[in-house]
Amino acid sequence: MMPYAARAVPWLRIAAHGVLVVASMEVVQRWPWQTWPLQGCAVALLAAGAASCFDEPAAVLVDALPRPLWWRTTARAAGVLLLLGAWSVAVLRSWDDLFAHPWHVAWQGVAACLAGAAWAAWRRSGGDPDPGVRLGLVVVPLVTAWALVRPFSEQLPVFPYADGSGDFGDWGASLAGWVALGGVAVVALVAALGDARWWWPRTTGRTSGRGVALTMGRHRVRSVD
């Protein structure tokens, strides 16, 4: 798997995401009260980077090859491990500056990686060649804006702040939400890699590798007839 991962994973893009994550958390460590929204931005970068690990420009050809999606996804997960390593370094360096909730912040990054990987695997199961790029274009600016404005901070504390009182958002409720997201992501990832037919996405304007294989199979049957 490692030779395949070395060629298939967009390592430069993943490394760039990792550097930005560490840099963002480094700023948060130095000025947590003023720059806390960068913590949300770092989490968004993790989700986008994790999804990018599974982008496949030659999806129409690759998906028709004998190697199944779960094999290719497992190999490409090496990129996600790199991102988690960068996140671990970032959290450890800022451990004492995360408002006494470093474990909560750490889990946000893990859940974001799981969610990004699950989304990419789901979209790849339908033949989408670059779900990571599209996810990043939406998630990074949207989540960064959410972390900056923090709407519905009492009802939906995505990125709680300081001691979690009042408008700062409740840390316990936030952790419950992130745990739920991680659980849903694991179920979605297993369903996508298990080739569950009820889970196949409907693609528009694209032909999945599965569709190519089935089409080729129909042609072979007709030629025999």
C-alpha cells in the first residue's frame, strides 16, 4: 500500500494544510483571547485536508481497476495520519492556552478529520474525482466565519470560548456535538467502504468507476450474445 500512497496522495497539499494548522494554533497560543477564531479555522483546514487525501483526478479509470475503494482509501489514509500528527503537535504546543479544555479542542480536530474522510469516501463511492477540493472551498471560509461571528453560541456552541459561560458557549454541549459528529462520520465511512448500495450518492454529469465497470460488463454480455 505504501508505494501506492506515495504516488496517489497529494502530499504537498496535505503538508500545506498541516503547516497552516500548526501556524494558526501557534498564533492562538500566543494570543488566545484575541485570536481564538483561528482555532476554528484550523479545525476546518483539517477537515478539508483529510478529504483532499482521497481526491483522484483519474477516477473514471482508477475506479474500474480491480483494487476496491476500501483498499485505496486505506492506503490514502496515510495523509490523514500526517494531518493528525500536525494537529497533535499544535495542540501540545498550546496545551496550557486552550482555556483548560485541551482535550475538547483535540477531539474537535479528530472529529473534523473523520468527517472529511467520510465525506470524501462517500463521494468517491459515486465516482466524484475531487470531493476534497470542493469541500475545502466551502468548509474553510464557512467554518472560519462561524468561528469569528459565533452565531447561536448558546444554542449551538460549535467553538466555545473562555470559561464557556453565557455567550461564550458551553464546553460540555460542544463536546457532545463533536462526539456525535465523529460517531456519524465513522458510520458513514464504514458504509461507504463497505460498498453499501443504499449509501451510494447520486452523481450528476459524472460516471463512477462502478458505472464504468457495469457498462463494460453489459457490453461484454451483448458481444457474447
